[in-house]
Amino acid sequence: MNNNFNKNKIIVALDYTDKKHALMLSEQLDPSYCRLKIGKQLFTKYGPSIVDDLQEMNFEIFLDLKFHDIPATVYKACLEAYKLGIWMLNIHLLGGKEMVIAAKEARDTVNKKSKIIGVTLLTNHNKESMHYLGMDNREEIVNVLSVMANDAKIDGIVCSPGDIISINKSKNNLEFITPGIRLSHDSDDHSKVYTPSIALELGSTYLVIGRPITEAEDPMSIVEKIRLMI
């Protein structure tokens, strides 16, 4: 597999309800130019078999399960996840530093080359929802969580592209995995969206892209279009 960074900034989010559509979409994509994200819906329905099926097609897999529990439980869950041979796994940073360290230790036990990343705040949170949770300063919270992630020496964090400017002030070595990417500025599930080029200008390392690719008549042509944009 070609792991050239410039060809693999795109992570396609397989937000489907069934394996058939996920496999049909994947068959139209080139694993040399994108990776795939499996979320809670597909994994809950099909379990490790969906990971195996896509790895047999030579795709590297980002398993998006956002583990958030006591350290011992997360450690055991991460052990099993990394045994699947995945490229990347995420946890939720609000679980605290001990949980994050436990997740990293599980990764290191199985395969240090795999990535472990932490979710900061979900991209659908707007000022109103943040206020309701008693978290009025999104920038401060994301920055604190990013410092914790850096101190725990995990690979990166999941955040909005708009959060990266404040995060960079902490002078860390994190990679930034950013959802909420659209080819236009139309919003849906996210409080704010970004185009691929703008996200990369802000400092994104990897772009998680769903509907613009998965709902296209020719998904690979959209991947090529995005590569030209970036």
C-alpha cells in the first residue's frame, strides 16, 4: 500500500446502516488515496467482521468508537480493538488523563505503530449547547484537553479545524483529525463546516469526509477532486 502522506490525508466516513452499501462504496475507492472510518453503527451491527472485510480490500481502518469509561475498562477494550490490526482508534479525552494513558498502554502492548487519538469536544456543540453543559469557553476546554493529550503522549486529537489555532499555542506535537469537512460551506450535523483547503490551512493533518464522497455518483472522482483542492 502507498502510504505517501499527500495521498492519504482523506479518511472516508462509512456512515451506513448496512455492510452491503459500505462494501459497494469501498469497491469504488482506491486504498492508496484514502483510508476508511468505521463508526459505532456499523461496528455494533457487524462487529470485527466489517473491519476484516475492508482490510482484505487493503484499506487502513480508523475505528471510531470514542471509548469513555474507567481506565481498566478502556484498557481492555483498546487491547481487543488493536488486535484487529486497525490503523487508528479514538477515545474521549473527557475520560481523564489516567484513562488516556491506559488506552495508550493498550496500544503499545499490541502495536506501537498504530495510532491512538483523543476526541476533544464534538463538532455539533454550539454556544447554546455548551452553555447548557456549563462549558461556556470552548477554546479553553479544547486547549486544556489538547495539553492533556500531549502530556499523555498520544498521537493526536479529534477537533474542529477552527479549534486548531488556539491548540497550537500550547506548542504540542499532536496530529489533528478534523471532521465537519464539506466541499461547500453548507452545514448539517456540525455547528460549522470547513472546506478541505481551509481545514488544511488551519493545520488539519487528516480530513474526515463523509457525505460529499459517500453520496456521490462517482465517489473516487470526488476523492480526486479533493486531492486537487489540497
